[in-house]
Amino acid sequence: MIPRNEIASTVRDVLAATEFIDVHTHLFAPRFGELGLWGIDELLTYHYLEAELFRFSDIAPAAYFHLSKTARADLIWKTLFVENAPISEAARGVVAVLSAFGLPVAAPSLDPIREYFRNQNAADHVARVFRMAGIRTVVMTNDPLDPAEAPLWSSEGAPGDARFHAALRLDRLLNEPGAEETPAEVRRFLDRWAKRMQPVYMAVSLPDTFRFPDDDVRTGLLRSAVLPACRDLNIPLALMIGVRRQVNPAIFLAGDASGRADLRSLETLCREYPENRFLVTVLSRENQHELCVLARKFANLMPFGCWWFLNNPSIVEEITRERLEMLGTSFIPQHSDARILEQLIYKWKNTRRAMAPILARGYELLIDDGRAVTRADIERDVRKLFCGNFERFGMLTSTFTG
């Protein structure tokens, strides 16, 4: 039994000691070579920071993107880190990464920082970053229709790496379908790539206008190919709902925005396909409560993470408290969505820092209401939230025979 005044410190200790599973990233295992992004120039030209640059600098997007990556990184460093305090969440994250490696965080030049990263062996660097982030394994985003990635998968599949699991991404298939693709052809395509990738789930990001059912190709492919494939392969379908693509196409990846979705389509999917499991995250803050309500009604729905524009401490706190109050510990609080390897360090540092007072407050209230709390209780709950719920939902145990 833990005294009430020791709850907060115990929660922090348990969070620090527990290795997490990162259920959604855009990282790649070392075998994918240049597709895996790491180092200071990648960190600084991340599209979150590019969006901030255009708020501080007079440079036009076309002129910026005409620069080399090195020159773009130099400009962002000078503008956001030297001439201004890097106080935004994305900028502060870079500071946290540099500090973790013992690198200068306010130097006028990036030369010593670049030299450090040039001297790193990629495979050893991955292992070190995982240790520093407290991560056991991550799930990649793998697109079989990406011309740069697809050739890296042989017909027998790429060599395994226990730290990296595949997720079969369906965006091009479902959001940009070709008229010639029949459901039967798509099903054969999915079975073939599932055998190669051994994905722990299939995934698609969807616009705020997503409707199901609808009189469109996407509904037909979901009904006749994707949902049956996920059911037969015993893997979930991850739905990431609420993206508004290219609101400002001049700034490329930084030009996407968010919108409130109608979650009655999700309700229909969960009700009509009880044998399927759905991992769901929504991009609009206004959809969060409705998602919690639906999760109370459908056990085949697993809310996960605070995605993209929601991954800020003030909003993470609100969403996570709401989920704990409505769902107990039966959800997945966070994923990193990391595109650059070293982002794992600051994103998971932020998550542990945000989760500590949220969980501590819950246990303190429990003690106030008459229920003792042990360290074993806290260890069980933290592991469930950041590992066990993902494993229980079936994503790391599926096998493929087709």
C-alpha cells in the first residue's frame, strides 16, 4: 500500500521504468536504408517547424523549398532557435533531443551538431535512441504502392527486425482508387502483401467528410475486400479520421489541416462488423467525447493516441483524463507519429511527463474514496495502457498462412 503523499513519485518511477510499444510511427527499420530519416537536418526540416518558419520569416514557400535541405535547416535554426525562443512544442522537442545527446542547444552554427550525427553508425544509433526513449518496439507505416518502398520487400518479405513491426497502409488504395480495380483484385493484393509484410494491422487516414456506407468506390472496397481481409487475417483496421488534405498546397506536408467528422459512420462499422476490430484516432478535438462514448458501446473499438494537432500537453491532458474517466484503462493513451528517429526521445519524454500527474490524480482520488493503491496496481495499469491493450487487441499475435 502506497501512502497518498508518495503516489506521484511512484507513478513517475513506474512510467520511467516501463518500456512502451509505439503503436504508430512513420519510422523505418535500418534495412530500409535512406527511407529511415534521422539527424539534425531532418529534425529541423520537419513540417511542423516549416509551418512555424513561415509565420516568422518573409521567405516565400517556393523560395524555401528551392533551397537545399542543409540551407533549409540553417534557416529554420537561425529563425526559430537563435532569433526566437524555441518555446513551441515542436521546437522545444528539438531542444530536448539535443540536450539528451549533450549537444549545444543555442549555438549560432549547426556545424558541431552535424558533425556529431555524421559520426553515428545507423544501427547503433537506432538502438541508443530506443533505449533513451524507453521504447521496446515500434510500428512502421508501410505502403505497398509507394514506388520507393515496394521494391524493398521481396516476395518472401524483408528480413525481420523485432524492434520494428509493419502496418499495411491503405491510403492510396482507398482514397485514390483506380476505376479498374475490382474488389477481388484488391483482396488478392492485400493477401499477397500481408504475407510479405506480416502487418500487425491495416491502416488508413480518412477525411473529415468520410461516410460509411456511401455510394462510392471506397465503401465497396471496404465491404468486399478490406474488412473481410482484416477479419480473415485476424488483424485490426486502424482508422485515422479527420484529415483535410492540402488546405495550403504551397507548403506541402505542412499544408494539411483538420476537420470535425461524423462518427456515425464509425458506429455503423462497429455494429455491422462485430468480428472486426477497429483501432481509432480522430483529429478533431470536438470528436473526442463522442469517440469515448462509442468505445463504451463497442468492445471492438480501441481508441488510441492524441494525433497530430492534438499532441500538445494541454490537449493531451484533457483527452486522457476524459478517457480514463469514461473507459478506465481500456485504451491506448499515445503513439509518437514520429517521422524522424530522434523524435522518439522528446515525444515519449513528453508523454511520460504528461501522464504522471494524470495517473497520480486518479490514484489519489481512489485513495480518498477508500481504496488502497499498491505499486503492483500502478505497474499493471501502466503496462496495460502502453503495452498490454495493444497486445490484447490481437495486433502482435496474428499469423499469416495465405
